[in-house]
Amino acid sequence: MSEPHLYPVPSEWAKRAYVDDTAYQERYAASMRDPEAFWGEEGKRIDWFTPYTRVKNTSFAPGAVSIKWFEDGVTNIAHNCIDRHLATRGDQVAIIWEGDDPSESRHITYRELHDEVCRFANVLRNRDVGKGDRVTIYMPMIPEAAFAMLACARLGAVHSVVFGGFSPDSLAGRIVDCGSKVVITCDEGLRGGRKVPLKANVDAAIVKAGEDKVDHVIVVRRTGGNVAMKPGRDVWYHQAAEMVTSECPAVAVGAEDPLFILYTSGSTGSPKGVLHTTGGYLVYASMTHHYVFDYHDGDIYWCTADIGWVTGHSYIVYGPLANGATTLMFEGVPNYPSNSRFWEVIDKHKVTIFYTAPTAIRALMQGGDAPVSKTSRASLRLLGSVGEPINPEAWEWYYRVVGENRCPIVDTWWQTETGGILITPLPGATALKPGSATRPFFGVRPEIVDAEGTVLEGACEGNLVIADSWPGQMRTVYGDHERFMQTYFATYPNKYFTGDGCRRDADGYYWITGRVDDVINVSGHRMGTAEVESALVAHPKVSEAAVVGYPHDIKGQGIYAYVTLMAGEVETEDLRKELIVWVRTEIGPIASPDLIQFAPGLPKTRSGKIMRRILRKIAEDEFGNLGDTSTLADPAVVDDLVSNRQNKK
Ligand code: PRX
């Protein structure tokens, strides 16, 4: 492999950034040498009602995994994200909201944020929401979504945000799993000029979950569209908010009390409720936001994620607000009304730091340079990438065309489970290599292991594990600690297994190569192949299904489904389309198969296990490299699969 181009740290960056390379080396070494002392100091970046005396109490020991940080400290997240800024930044804008329609925007100061969040918290409190209660939030990208999250945090309640693109069925499963009695939603969402029937989806989800499962649905008005309201259960937020004051004390919460649950896909079973707690999460989200984005007063920071994903939690809401930042929230999509939208928003609000996903960059890159070049982007000084490996071509385009060779790119590797960024450049410290997430953040101890768990040294390739805890780490799978230990700590004892493959080069830079388990990453959205398979086999005409990822120019990976029909069913184009719609309805549009191949039989071992390796190779067009097929129960099925392979899009 040829050595990639190296982009050194611009000298003005080394000077102005919080951390230059020397500082990085020193502080990283200190964080490895004495984690207690390092984090004991860093923990002070947030306010504590009762200071902690214990810093780190963590164990990855087989069967006894337990993760506690700052455990005797007492604090409140909403206090840290709002109240503590009021004296110095009450009139500073906390949230800039840019609507789907370019003529709509709002500016919310920290003082206004305080009033809005207190009101929202009082509305929840009047519905018996208190410490430890779960609240499901199914909202579009409007400020009320952030108010609702912070209102839960203010009361010590636990939010579970469900991405607005998930179907009623997926929403129902998540409501039931965490037992949330309250759901917060909108009449409708608005994206790219199209309406999304959020309230109607909630109604359908509650029918599916069981009417007795949900006591209250709080409905924020967004479009004014007509929605059904069930008396006694459903309430308009604007009406409920008129009945309460804008004062609500921030409840004292233990560092290890839960803050939120976020469902994410794994290799097997239904999505897991990833549980994050209070103190360590906020310290880590705030610290990474501060250093990775080199956030300074006066910056306008924009992360284009949706609050339905962890990136929205840590880097639209909690990290930036804990730092007293101005964070931009965007309701729309990158190509509406035109392909210039991102860059127009940057000019309109003078955005200085811009954080987005490779899939968006690749899609916009296809539209050529003109939609970018016609805008100024003079305010930009730093770019970020997250969610999937960024291919060097997309990186170079982002750097050259969007950032005009002026803005470093921080390619941040992390996961829902990690709470915050673990491997990333720091813009004043790290020379960049396109496609590499570069080096570990302070306190993060990555290792690369082979299949047997042997730790590899120097330049190598294998599976990525993290050898010790960091404060932002998830604490458990909600309601299933055994599954937590099995999923993340059983493969390599005493290490957290990320599920990612990774290469380390001679400079110690990390290159994430993608998932090594049955998780696929479609446009930066994580999808378990097992989930799509179980949606497909729920269709009455389907007998069996196997789903794999394949390389896709825009999405990174596409979803390739092999489907065996029930005896007597006929393979038609109409049925193919029907199955795609079926999966969309069962899970949501993000799970739509890109390609469906009808297969009379799937390659199985004699014990009946589907050989996914072969299916992956066929989907990737690597027919010449199918490996040993002699152990298959019926090797002839492979020839049929190869000759009927669907054409790649
Ligand atoms: O495979 C890695 C990929 O996304 C996975 C985590 O997905 P999720 O929990 O949905 O969180 C996404 C946002 C943090 C990882 O296991 N991934 C995320 N960021 C990168 C990445 N792969 C390569 N480079 C990245 N920067």
C-alpha cells in the first residue's frame, strides 16, 4: 500500500489550539500512567453539588463487569448545561435552529433555554415523571426535542430518544423494553419539504405495544397538521406549558444514576438499550467536544446528526451545552431545496466548526464542486467526520473543496456504546492522513488483537479492543447486564470488544476497516443483519432470508437480502417491491434492502448453519474467491446464487 499524503498541522493551529503535539504526548502519557489522577482532575470541569471522593472503580473481569466513575459525586446535567452558564452567558445564544424551510430559523439564548426546559420539566412533573422514570422521545429536529431531553435530565428521569425514521413497530418495541409511561412527540415532522406522520406513528405504536403501556402522550405542534388526540392520554404541549411556571429546581442526581437509554443494533437479537449514566458521561462528552473541536468562545458549532443517534446526544446537546457553546440544530436534509443547503446554512449563521458524515459528503461530492464553490464558507475553520470510515477520495474533496485547503478534518471514531469520541485527531496536534482516525484521545487505551486474543504490537491489523475503561463508557444493557457482558466482554476477556476491525500503521495511526460482526453500516446508520432477516421472514410468503452488506458508492454499505420463498410462491418483480415496502414498514426506511435476490436455497453447512461468508463474497462480486464450499450440505446452491446475482446499483 502506498503511503498516504500527510497533512501537517498548520502552524497557526498549533499556536491557537488548546493542545499541540507536545501537549498531546505529555497528557496522553499522563492519562495512561495514572488514570485516577488524570480523571480526578478532569472531573472538575463540571459542577458537582457534592464533590466525588472516588474517581474510578471499574472492572472488565469475566462475569463481573462493573463500571463506575465519580460514584459518590452528586450533580445534575441540566444544571451543568444551563444554569451554571446563566451568570456569565445568559444572553448568549445556546441553540441556533435552522428549519427545513430556509426562511425559518430561531435563536435561543441560555436564559430562554432555562425557561423552556423548566417549563417542559414542570409539564412532565405534572404527569408524575420523576427520578428514574423512563420517557420516550420521538421527535424531529426542533429545539423542543433538546428541551425535552434536558427536562428529563433536570428531573433525573431517563430519556430514550427514538429516531423519527423508525416505524411504529420499532417504536413500540422500544417503548415496551424500557417501560416508559410517557411519550413525547410532534404532530408531524418536516424534512426536505415532506411531512412525517410522527403522532400517527405513535398512535399505531401504542396499539401495538398495548394501550395500557402508555399513560401520557405529549404532542408538540410543529406543522399544525390534523392529528387525532385521545382524551385523557394525549395533551398538546403548548397548552400544558401555559399551566406551569418557568421555575423548576434541578434534582440532585448521583453520578451513576442513569441519564439515557439509546437503542442500537448488534449482531444478534433485537436492538439493545445502551445505558449511559450521569457524571462520567458528561465529563467525557464535554471534554471531547472541547478538545476535538477546539471549541472557543465565539465559535458557531454545527453537527448535522439527528438527535435520534448518539452523535446528536453527545455533540449537539450535552457536550456543547456543558461547554456553554452555541450549537446549531438543523431540521432539514443536505439536498433541499438544493445541493448547496449545507454551505448556505454555514454562510447564513457564520458556522466555524462543521461536523457531518461521510455518506453526506459522498452524496454531495457527486453533485460536483459548483454547488459548494458558489458559497463563501469563509467562516469555517474546522471540519469533522463521523459514523463510518471515510474513503480518501471523499476526505480529499471535503478538505480541498469544502474547506479550501484551510481547515483540518477531525475523523472521529466512536460508537453509541462509547458515549464520546475515542480515536481522533486533535486539530492543533495531529498531522492528518486521509482515511485514518489517527490516535487515541486522552485516557483511551486501544489495542489490536488477533482472533485468539493475542495483543499485536507495532504495525498490524486485527480486531480493535479497548483495554481499560473511560468515563463515557456505557454501563450496561438496560435490564440485561448478562447480555452486556456477553456482547462486549466475552470475546476477549478483560477487554471491551468494539466489533470493528482495525489496522495500525508504523506511525501508530489507527485505520478502522469496518465491522467484523454481523452489523452493517448503511449511510452511517447501524443495522443488524438479523433484524432485517427477521422482518423478512415475518412476511407470509418468505420462508428464509439471509442479509449481508455490500460496498455502495454513497451509503458506504448497502443491504443485500437473499430470500427463499415458501413452496408454491412465485418470484416476481411485484413481490420484490412488496418485500422492500414490508421491511420499511416493519423497521423503517433506513432498513430498506437495496437488492433482493430470490434464492431457491441458501448455502448451509451440514448442521444447518448459513455460510454468510459465501453470501458476502457473492454480494461483493468476488466469485473467484468463494473459499471452500465442500462442507456445504448442497454445494450446487452456490452456482445458482452466482448466476442469479442482482446487479449492483
Ligand atoms: O464501525 C464503526 C463506525 O460506526 C460504528 C458505531 O456506530 P454507532 O454506534 O451508530 O455510532 C455512530 C456514531 C458514533 C463503529 O463501530 N464508525 C463510527 N465512526 C467511525 C466509524 N468507522 C470508521 N471511522 C469513523 N470515524
